[in-house]
Amino acid sequence: MVHIPLGRFAEPDEIAGAVAFLASDDSAFITASQFLVDGGISGAYVTPL
């Protein structure tokens, strides 16, 4: 868990909240974007050279 900035895995309702947002009218103006729900791991992880 030390590699995940939030220090834990997502709860199912957190993933469902992101899905509900993307399925709602609130996301109507979002196009061709990455919508990461990963606790920050993709931004924090660096592959060693």
C-alpha cells in the first residue's frame, strides 16, 4: 500500500461514483479524456531507468 498515494484500495462505491458521474448529464461536456480513478498511483509511480 505504500506505493498508492492514498494508502488504500478504492471502495466499490468510489468506483461507482465515478461511473455515475460519467453516465450523468454533469459530464456532458467531457470528451476524449482519461478519467483515472486509481488513488493517484498512475501519477506517483515512476519506472526506474
